[in-house]
Amino acid sequence: AQSVTQPDIHITVSEGASLELRCNYSYGATPYLFWYVQSPGQGLQLLLKYFSGDTLVQGIKGFEAEFKRSQSSFNLRKPSVHWSDAAEYFCAVGLNYGGSQGNLIFGKGTKLSVKP
Amino acid sequence: NAGVTQTPKFRILKIGQSMTLQCTQDMNHNYMYWYRQDPGMGLKLIYYSVGAGITDKGEVPNGYNVSRSTTEDFPLRLELAAPSQTSVYFCASSKASFQGAIPSSGNTIYFGEGSWLTVV
């Protein structure tokens, strides 16, 4: 069955430090992969997506993610974290077979806290 | 620049009451979705629609109903509210599905800001 695993429930980093949020997926076909961010009390905002091509994907707010097929991973990175990055981050895989068109399978999320 | 709009943002219901969560999008998207988000559980698909007049069940449809009479609107109805339906509900839309599609921005799913529902 398709699944998305985000191993880290909560991560705390210092402002200015680098960040990597892990995401592993289980999916039989070529995955469509997404990272969303959710600020407290807000909806989900798309950070970036991978459909095909270059495995290093650039997103908004200085985030990037690298697709590694051999590791079934799509980790999110940022070189220098800002206090405004504190939020919850969700990795998701898009199902592209019939009967579940457009369905996204979400990971359980990683909550990011930023220390001053 | 409205995108996906949900109402109400907050609601408290008593057990057994019914209500409708409204969702409208102004992007002329064919596909619309309802997700629920429970703490520590990520989001799960309740229902989705591939166009006006067409709806289908997602992963957790029990206790909910939907309709899609227009392209813009996709209301979610709770007929007999239960405490297990306490959750945050997100409506979403996309221009196209992933199936067989050439990857493009049309495949991206855009979310509303959420509706916080408590059943007591």
C-alpha cells in the first residue's frame, strides 16, 4: 500500500542553522511528490513539487528538496532557517492511477521549532 | 486572488446535529477535494469530485455527504454529528489529476484555510 513516512515528529533548530526534514515514501509507480507547510491556524501552502526531470527541486521561501529514487526519499532542506519558518511540514505523494485521481497521501507531519 | 474559500472557519456542534461546510473556488478547477486532519495523523481524503455532477468516496467517507452542482462549489455535509468528527477540514482543488497527465502546475492541489469543527 502507498504510504509516506516522516520519521521526525518534532525538530528544533537554531535560527541561522541548516535544516533537513526527512520523507520516505512507498509507491509502486513514478511518484508525484510534494512538500506543504502549515503555519498555526492556517491552511496548507505548497512549498515545492517533483514530477520528473531534475531531481533537485527549488521551491518558495528558500527551500529545496532532492528526490532519490534508490532511497525512496524526498528530503526537504534549507541552508539557513529563519524564525518565520516555524510551522508544521507535510510530505505527500500523489496517486496517479485510476480511481484515486489526484488523491494525495500525506505523511503525519514534522513540527519545526526555531530557537532564537 | 481568492483561491479556495471555506466557511465557517470555526464551529461547535452538538452530537446529532447536522451542518454543511461550504467550499468555493474561483480558479475554474475541475477537481475538488475534502480532507480532514486529525492531530498527529496528517490529512485523509473524505470525498473528491472530478467535475460538476461527479463525486466519489475517498479514504474516510463514512458520516459525510457531498454534492457538486457547479464547478465552483463543493459543500460537505455532516448529517448526524459525532465526536469522532471533531477535526480540521480542508477543501482543496486542482485543474487536473495526476493520472496520465503531463506534469505541470495544473496537477498541483491548492488548499483552503481550513474549518475547525468540534462536536460535543
